[in-house]
Amino acid sequence: QACRSFSCRRLLHRPLHAMPRPLLLGRSHPAVAVATRAPVAARSSGAAPSTAGRRATACGASLAWLPQWRAGSRRAGASARHLRSLLRSPAGRDPELRLLLLETPARCGGKLLAPSGSRAGHPGFFVVGSWNDWNFEEMESDPATQGRRALHVDVRLAGDTEDFQIVADRDWARVLHPAEAEADCSSPLPAEGPDEAGHGLNWRLKGERGELFRITLHQVPVDDAEGQGTAWLVCSWKLEESAVDGNYDYMLGVSQDWECALERLEEMRRWGEPPGPTELGVAIRACEQSGAWEAALALLEDCWGLERQCREPAARDYEAASRACRMAGEADLAQALLEELREWGPAPNAERFQLTPRVYWNRDVRRMGCSVRNTLDWQGGDPLPGAERPCWLLPASDHVAVQIARRQGELREAGWKVLSCDPGTVSRLDNKAAFQAHAQALGLSAYLPTCFTEPEGAAYPCVLKPATGEFGRDARIVRSPADVLRVTGEEGLRSSWVLQELITGCFEFSTALLVERGEVLDMACTRYEYDAEEYVWPQVLEVGKAACDVPSDHLAVMKMLLEGYSGFCNFNYKLRPCGRLCIFEANARVGADLACDVPRAAARRMFLRLDSLSG
């Protein structure tokens, strides 16, 4: 989708790994791959690699069998014996082949296995090296992976070259070591052991005295005819010292070469260790140095893609991406980034309003500039979330809206501020069948689409939608009773489905309201234009939107339907040819219109009006 945050709408949201290879990768990935269950075929006699040629190697080995092996490896883990033998073969030195290991599935639940036979006194893995006279330095779980499959330690070189091994449980009879002396592990290498046959077989670090390096130990679980086991892979790289903080929140080796930084991110992804904000931020700053603006913007989007926008990029990442754009002559994009940063307001990391659950709105609501967040993922169950300081808890889904209404007393005791009402009042708005009945009881059926109770009596085309649901999920256009029965089955409509008149037209309205005890305190209306006359959102392309006023007669109908209600809500509707309001549905929660599309100043005004209430 087009990036909503840039007014010029020029940049498409693309995950980093989906960007064109020529843009990102100036050299082969320094990653590892493994193949098993099939022999490497004989060298081809000069045949050119095919374009499917990730599988054909530069050294000329024909690897046509690899797709079949790869499919098999999804069902059974790779053998450690085959892993090691292939990596030591001539074909195993090819960087494209080595990539395959990173796609090998973990078979042991994704957690780092303790060394077999761990001793109670000193369980774990320890790096021993020439820089500190071969004393033990314990490796730590990396916070970015929460202990899954990776350990690391950071060491400072005492000379231009240093050697090291890894010892399990401080037991010199259980040493991980390379197959050859002075092995370069700047690309991941398989480890032998743990055993006591590693005397003189060391990995080597090359740099300058005083430089900081990170050594990582990765586990590749294997499970095949030989039984369950573990292959160990060792890698090292130089750290940019300014990027290493006291919490070791960092496992990305970088340089001023932005392509190297991006290669490292790709390598991390293939290890199953997605980069976090720190790693992505360091890469953004590497892009800044050379004006690699497209990569910087894609990385910024990747930051926002973490955990449904829960883990956010830092202000300095925006500033670095802006400088990269400006250096490349993209002044409009540079200014748009700084404008978005300015919209965060004076206290962007505070929480005055928290929307739950997470629905990818955090980036947009931050731009209101009044400390609105969408980082809490409470779904309405136990345990109740606690609030560290007074903060409004607002529903971002229909289910949570009902749960907040039911548990508003408990939530207030937990420190939250809540604006809600009776759960039944919330349910009659959110449930589409109940909403139809509510409108009928008030004599307002003329302001809703005609609803049909039997497929045979409907005037087609119609819209068929679940009675409960949100964001257009499972709603569809049906054109005959047979279409309806294909969806509902023998049970028919009952109370689970709503079959209603299809209102045509390319314009649709969404009005967000802040309501207290049935009184409308504030509102904002958005008119959307789509590329079709018949559609069910979101199965349609939006071609435009604009803020507009709500006529007084429309507002009067909405107020009647909101009798006794308190909270945010929104109405989705079209206008009939005669100009009469026709409401599709109501949502007793914050909607995507208010969270994302209402002008930020108007949205901020509504939230600040809420904050003036007692809660």
C-alpha cells in the first residue's frame, strides 16, 4: 500500500528483503547454507547459470537437485554430518549455496539447547582467547532473540590478530573449534565438537588493536535418521563502538558501507533473528553517510513493521533518513520525514491514551501529537493490564469494546481511565443484527439498508456479512440465493449473518464521534472515494478522501441511535440518490478513520476533549 505518512505518496511500503537486489546488495551474502540427502552432481561443462540461478554456483557445480532437497528439508531437519561435509566441499565455499542453511527449519522448538552433560557449577558456553590469556568469558543470550538459538560475547583486540575457541561448561574436554587452524569466521563457520581434539585449531579475529568485535554462537537443530542433535555455527564481526550501549541491545556489525550493513540484516533474517529497531537504526545511519535514500526509507518502514508497529524507530533514525534524502536531492521527502517527526509532539514517548489491541495504528496515532499510542495488545481477558500512570484505555476492536464495558470497574482499579457504558448498549451497536433491530425499534429503519431474513425473498445484489466482525472481514457481494447458501450452508442466515441491500456509489462516509451519555461532544467526518460503484470494503481501491461537515439532519439520526452510549464510535454510510442517510453499520470504538485519516489537528482536538472528562 502507499505509504500513508508521506504527503507526496511516492514511496511504496516494501520490506527490506523485498527490495530489488541491485539496489541493496553489492556483493554476495556472507551466509551459510546446508544441503543433504542428495549428492552434488558432477561439474557442468561450461553451461551458463540459469536465471533461476540462485541454485547454480559460480564455481560451476550443477545444483539442480537443491530445490528438491529444500522441499525435503522442510519436513526433516538437516544432518549435522552432511552439513559439515558439504560446507568443506568445493561447492560449499560458494556463497549462494551457503545461503540455503539459513532457510533450514529448526526442529527443537526454537530454543537454545544447553550443552549436553552440563555441570551444575558452570553450565553454559565460554569464549577463551589470546587477548586475555585464554581466560573464560561467558557468552550471553542476545536480547533481540530472547534467548533463541544465539549467544554472543563482545571482545576487544589486544593486537592486530587474536585467536579463540569456545568451551562448554568450562570443561576443556568439551571445546568447540574449527576444522582448520586460523579459521576466518567473518562468515559463519560450522564448529567441530564439543570435544578435546581442538588443540591448535582456533578461529582468528583480524583487526586493529583496541577494536571491538562480537563473537556469536548459533545453534542449528537437526533431526534425521541419525537422531536429534545440534550443529553449531560461529561468526564474528567488528562492532561500531558508538552503536553499542550498556545493555548490549545490538548484534549488528556495521561500517560506513551501507551495502555491508544491509547484507548483515539479510543474514540475521535468514538466521531466524529478525533485526530490531537498534539494528535497523544503525543501518539507516550507514545509508545516511552515502545518501542511499531509498534503502533508508525502506529500513524506516521495516522499523514500523516490527510487532505491529509496537517497536518504533527513534527520532535520530528519522533525522538520518531525512539527511539521506536531502543528500540525494529528494528535498520533499526529507521535509516530509521531519514534519512527521514534528507531529509526534513534545512528549512522544508518554502515554495519555492507549488503544488496544494492536492494529497497526501506532504510527498514525503518534502523529496526533498528544501522546496517543497503540502498543498494548490486551484482548479483553486475564490478566488485566496495569497502568503505570493515569491513562485512557480505548478499544480498537469490537470485542475489546464490550470487554472494557464489562470490566470498567476493574480497569479503573488497575489505574486506567475509562469512558464506557452498559455492555448491552455497546453490543447493540457492534452486532450488526442487533443494530438493525435497534434502529427498527426506534422507527429509523429507513436510514439503514433494507434487511432480508430469507435469501429467497431478497432483492439482489446484496451484501452478506457476519453479524459480528470488523474491518470488512468475510463480507461479500452475493447475487442469488445460491450464493448465500454457499456461504451460510444449511444453517442459513439465523442470527449469525446479515443479508442487506447493496447501496451503490463510489462515495462513502465515515463519521467519528465522541459521546458521553448520548450527547455528542465532538465529531469529524471523512468522505472516501473508491474506484468502483459496487464494492465491499476493503476489496476496493481508495482514490481519494477529504474532510467534510456532518449535516444537522444526519447528526440527529446518529444521536437517536446513540441513546445512553458513552465513548468513541463511528458510523459508516452512503447517501441515497435523494440525499437520505443510509447507515451500513456502527462501531462502538475508535475506528480507522479517526486513527488514521481524520486530519491530525482535528483528531487531536477530539482526544484532548476526552482528556477533559473525569474518566
